[in-house]
Amino acid sequence: MDVYISVDMEGIAGIATIDQVVRGGHGYPRAQELMTAEANAAIAGAFDAGAANVTVNDSHGTMDNFLQDALDERARLVTGSPKAQCMAHGLGGEHAVALFVGYHAPGGCPGVLAHSFSSLFSWLRLNGRIVSEAEVNALLAAEHGVPVGLVTGDDQICGLAERAFPGVVTAAVKRAEGVTAANSLHPRRAQAMVREAAAEAVRRAADLRPVEIPDRLELTCGFQTAAAAEYAADVPGARRIDETTVTCEVPDSTALVGLIGVWFSTSSLAARSRMALVTLR
């Protein structure tokens, strides 16, 4: 059995602040250690349950956060960015189940470091409903016929996952106390919980089903600035609803992830342009 694991950083036990999740922050090196250790717990759990092969995708920020020489050597690592399938890159029909480790709540909702793919987005809505990274990645997994078996992170994303993914195993390694505050398990206890939950998810894999892909996929984004929305509206098929909101319909989950990537890039361009104007003043 082949198992796929996507690992983000914001949902890892012991992590709660911006300083920890941004490269260059004083807390970032320790956060790398915590992320690597929790990924190892999930890898070990997958092998405990009989996995033959495990692929791990580094899904946070620049997507090169793992301490690679400390990662379980039995797993293959997908690292670096940009990647066409972003947080679900490397996932394919050969995988029996997808495990999402260190995930977080979506922008516009409560949760530790809650956001949706970028802090430059206020929120993302799919067919009118706020959507998390886990749900978007689950749709991409569904295109390959792969179910989501595990979601770990804070209590907020675990509650959302239990509503969105029937039969999913969750491991709430911390409780959200604010946007940058958490009540967390000790890392070793969290890692033990993740290992056990990953093993359970892999054992259940044959009984799980991929999420249903809606017939229509309309993505709407609330941008932080009007300039970002202006750039985003230049995407063919996109329509600007108001000063900071743009919507666009896409044909499938692959195009959905691609659109998010394009909107991230245009938002970054708008942010740089804005900073240049401030500097000129």
C-alpha cells in the first residue's frame, strides 16, 4: 500500500506565532525540528499499519522546511516550490490514502494562524462557502480517487475535517486560544498521538471514499487590497465583484489549485508594487 502525506507547519504542536512559521524568525529553526518530528510520527504510523511506500510533501511556505537528514529515511520527500499541485504535489492514483499533518483552519474562521493558502487572501469561498486548504487538497486527491484518512492540527481544523470528510481520523494536538495563541500538548505526546492516528487511518483506508467533486467549481477570493483584486481580475474568466473581491469559475480541481497559485502570485506582485510606492514617498 502506498501512502501520501502532506505536511504543513501551522498546525504542528508547540507552534502558534508568526515568528515560528516565517523563515528568518527566531523561532523558525525550532519549528523546523517540530515539523520534522511530527512528520516522522505520521510516517512511522503509516509503516506500522503496513504501508509499503510513503511519499511526504513539504507543504509550508517555500516548501523546503524539513530537516532532511532527520526525516525518516524510509519515506520519499517532495520538496521545493513552485509545484503544480502545490500542497498535494506528488499525490497520484497509486496512493491508497492521503494524510494531512499540521494543517490549520481557513481564513475568516477561528484557529491558530488561520489562513487559506496566503496571508494576502482574507478568505477563499468555494461555491459560496468558506473553504480550507484541507478541503481544496481533498478535491485534488479525489480527482485521483484518493480519500483523506487523517487530519492533524488544532481543534478548529479537526472539527472542520470531521464534518467534511466522512470516516476521517483526526488528532487535535493543540487547542486554539487565539490567532497566535494555543494550548498545546507536549511535542512528544503530540507525536505519539499522530503516530497512532496515522496508523489507524491507514488501516481504515480500504473503507474510505474520496470526497465528492461538485459539478460546478466557483472560487471567490477576498483580497487584502484593491490593487491585488485588480490584478486578479485580469485572469481570463475572472470577474471583480467589489473593491477587494474577485470570482472565477474553473472546470476541475486541478484548475482550482492553479487559479489559487496564480492569484497568490498576482497578490504578491501587488504587494511589492505597493511597497515600492511607499518607498518612493
